[in-house]
Amino acid sequence: MKGNFTSFVLVLLCLFQKATSQIVNRESSIGSATNSGSSNNISQFELKNHKPQTSNHNPVKALQAETCPTNIDFESGSFNNWRCYIGETDVQNNKNVINVTASSPVTGRHTLLVKAAGATLDPYGGFPINPPDGSGYAVKLGNDDINKEAERIVYEFTVPANAKDASITYRYAVVFEDPGHVANEQPRFIARMLDVQSNTYLPCASNEYIATASLPGFQTSPVDGTVKFKPWSSAFLNLDAYAGKTLQLEFTTADCTQGGHWGYAYVDVGECNVSAIAHFECNPMVATFTGPAGFQEYKWFDDNFTKELGTGEVLVIDPAPPINNVNVVVVPFNGFGCSDTLQASVYPILPLANAGPDTVVCPDHPITIGSPAASGFTYAWSPANFLSDSLVAQPVGRPPQPATYVVTVTSIESGCIDKDTINLTVFQPIEITVSPDQTICEGQMVNLQAQGAAVTYAWSPGQGLSRSNIANPVAAPKTTTNYQVIGFDGHQCFTDTGFIKVIVNPKPQVDVGPDVALATGSTHTFAPKTQNGPIVSWQWSPGADLSCTSCSTPVATVKKNTTYYARVTNENGCVGVDSMNIRPFCLSTQVFIPNAFSPDGDGMNDVFMVRGKGVALVRSFRVFSRWGELVFEKTNFSPNDPAFGWDGRIRGATGPAEVYVYIAEVVCENDLINTYKGNVTLLK
């Protein structure tokens, strides 16, 4: 089954416009002493191109953080590579001045917060003290004590000389008492970046938050109306112009300068080298762009800045744009940075999963599934059972049972996925059944039968079979034969074999003797000879004129022309048949037909006729010339009657003296018919 997924590769390029910005709290002093509890080493972090990483919530694609300097995010669970400071705040020459000195982390002033299982809330703002990005550690800087306390933490690192798209995103939450003093006496939180070489703070990367009701995003505490708080927010620092520079990231908190009101903050560094976050819904094709946090205005434009696509930190484009660039102009709050322009390039990547066609395999037989790997994609098969490798495009499977595998193809660039499924039907052993052994007589046929899960069959030996490749051939063996049948499952996995024995019993042979001609009224005793006995039954037919029909030697009384059949059965039920024809003749009949006559009118031998006794009827009497011409014919008359004889005339005149041919059919008194043929000479 296929899913229609579309993917994108997002490349974010930060094209920052040069702009001036006031340096906030420039007069604050910078502590330079080494923190005994932290390292003096300057961290240098590897800046990578903004290539998307694999998302853990496909098909949504999120651009992830790149490599950050070691422990800048506190994720080692310590202040390693950070320097800690403590001091106090004051007003000098109508300016707020913060003086700090290096210190080990001071409990209650530099407090490392470990992410807890349950949400711990700030007592004044009621927001979770753990940052919303899910990181394991954050820092609480300062506390709700008074006496003009100030705290600072500093992280120093070098931006690589070949760096592109360098940036840091930090998250912060601030809680102040608002005593209503003048601005230079109020509690405050400062986040800024120092260029160590020039000893100047970076424009657009230095922000100071002073306790006042007019600060954007601040709220009044429901617990104490004098307390203002801002829950977790994000800020984006663009370091694009500082490749090769050594920089210091500073976070500072300070109470009011009169010593009676406090302020503290929560900080965490979340991501490096990420200027925006983009999510892509691959199915349907929806692009969601999120600008860097902490700006007042966001305006999104097309590639040529000819069309405004939307406003706000988040832009949703449905459907997602084709290959093109999307630009966002970010405008900071007044006094909190510079405007920037970011560009996003969208490239569609279309993963196409092909698990292969559903197929049938033999148990434990290897089969390669899937399709050749394509560059730029990862492959994952589920379940991994009985696969050689579940993370390649074409694993080899050996499932012992039917299995369904799903391949998930993920675009490395976009994280978009496609899935496909293959069903492997695994054949199991087959079983066939055959008909029981058979017994037949010589010359007979019998149906053989095999049935079961087999697709094809092969019988052997093939002699005596109607066909050897069907389930139910007809067998007519001449001798006893053991037939073997093999059933095949059709996929060369399994076979099963059956056997049928066909016993061939010989037919009995009976010989009742040759045909005979016997006198009417006489008798004939049959004396048959047999083989392949013993004979267990006799059957003679027709039964008329026989002394018995189920004995071996019946006596026949000769009356008319009859063919007698003897059917014998041996102990195996096999049958043999023989026959004898008994043709009777008239023993008491005497027929006289002369061989010459002289039709000269002298009263002596003038007529050629049939004479005899024991004759019931002369059915026909015909005379032919030597040329085959019928010259005389009479039918159905009694013998010895001159009226039915030939007087030698042919067409009214005495025929020529020559030899003629006669045929006479005579019916005896027992209705038997005898035919007499001969020659007669006409004399003159």
C-alpha cells in the first residue's frame, strides 16, 4: 500500500542588514578575575551548514540545533566553562553601575536547576521554572533577597573564521519587584555579547530589561502586586559578522540600587546556528515557517519581495511552495536589537517507498525484498524479525511463518517519509490423501484419486494410466502394479507422496467347444474346459432347451439353430465367456430333386419338381438358365405336386436342351430350413 508523501529540504541563510543599535548599559563594569570553579579556556565551537536533521515526529520536519560550544547549555549538569561573578549595584553620576568580582558558584545566587519529573512553578509568576524546550538543566541567576545584590555568569568562545550562519538562541524568564524608582535605580536583567578584542558590546545582541510596567510581555504577579514577571521567552543573537572573533556571552541580574527591592532571572542557552525553525507536513504538503523568537514584528515575503505572504512569528503556506525562496524581515522591540532579513530556500524531495510485490516463499528460504537504495534516503523495516538487516533498502528475509513487512523511507534532507508494505505468504507443508488399494480383473479399468493441498500431481509408473499428471487418472494395468503419486505445492517448497496398489486378477478362460450341426431332436452334453479357476459359478444362456443353466455340463436338446453362451466366474469375481452354435438339420427328411427330365409329353419324367417326405413346405423353388436368367419360380407349396413343377417351357415354348441351375428352400416339419442347390439337364 502506498502513501503519497512530499518532502522538502530547507536551507536557511541569514542575510543580516548592517544597522546601528544603541549599546545598552555600556557603563557597566566587566569583571576580569578568573573563577576558581570554572575554566579559563576559551571555547571554540564548530559551526555547520544548516542542514536539516531527522525529525522524531514524522512526517513533520523540524530544523534542529547544530553543534554548540561545550556546556554553553549547562547540559553537563555543571558550570564548566562558565565564569561566575557576584557583586552589587549602585548609581554613579546618575547611571546604573554594576560592580562584580569573580567567584565560585554561590548557592542561591548561581543556582543550577535540574529538570524535575513534576513541574516546579515560580512562586510569583506561577510559570514552570524548567525551560519549555525540554532541556535537562537551566540556571536561576539571583534571588528574592535585597541589599543591592548583583550576579553575573560569562561564557567565552571563539567563532571559527570560516563560520557562516552563526547564531545563538537563549531562553529567559524574569521576575522583578517594581519599587517605582527612577530607571537607573530599578532592578534589571541584562543579556549581551562582548567582542573581547575591541572590548565593545555587539550591536543587535545586547539587551537590558529594567523593571517597569511598560516592558513588553511583562505581567503583574497574582501573589504580590508589586512584582512584575515575564515567563519563558526566547531571544536570537546573530553572530554572522563575527567569524574569527572571540566573544563573551553575559547574563546579569541586579537588585534596586537603594537596597530594598530584588530581581532574578532564569536563563538557558537552547540552540546554536539556528536562525529559524521550519516544519513541513509532507502529506498534505503544508509548510510552516517559524522566525527566531524575541522580535516585535515579522513580515514574510516571496523570493523577489514583490508579495507579502503573511505576518507573525509563524507563517503557514498551504500548499507548500514549489522550489523558491521565502524571506522574513524581523523587527525587534524598540531598543532591543536590529532588524534582520532571513531567507529560506525550499527544495522538494520525494521519497518513494517500494517494498516489492506480495509474494509466496518457502519457510526459511532467503528472499530479497524492497528495491535498490536511492541516494539521500534512509530505510527502516518493521518488524525486524527474520531480516538480515532492517536498516537497508533490500534486506534478505527468512520468515518461517507468513509475515507483513513495512518499509519506511525517510528523506535525509527533509525528514519526509513514504511507506510501503509487502505481504510474504509462507507455504506450509502440504498433505495429500489417496484412494485405497484397488482389485480389478484382467482387462478392467479403475479410477485412481489423489486430493489435498497439492497443485499438481505426478503418477508413476505411467504404463496403464490415462494420464500421469492429473489428480484422478484411469488405470488399466495388465498386471498387478504399485502406483506412486507425488503432490507438489506449486512453489517448489513441499511435496507429499501417496501409494495405491492395483491388484490385477486373471480372467477365467472357458472353452465350450466348436460349433456343431446336429439332427433335430438329438441332444448335446456340453463338456467345457476352464483355466484360471477355481470356477465358483456358471451361467448358461439362453436357458430354453437346456437341462440346467447354472451347472458346468448342461444337456441341450436340438430343436432349432441356437448359439449357447457360457459365463463363468472365478473366486476373484472375474468373468470369462465362450459360445457354441448348434445348427440342427432334418434327419428324417428325404428330399429328391432329379438331375434331368424330358418334357416330351410321353407322360414319363415330363415335369421337374421337388419330391420328398418329412417336408412341411417348399418355401421357394427357382430355376435359372446358364446365363443366370430366372426361367421358373414357385413359392410356398407342398412337395410332390406336379402342378408346382417346371414343364420345361420358357415364355410359352420348350426351352433348349441344356443344363439349368436350381435352388430350393425346404422347411422341415420342425420348422428348420434347408437349402438345396444343384444342376438339372433338360433332355429332348
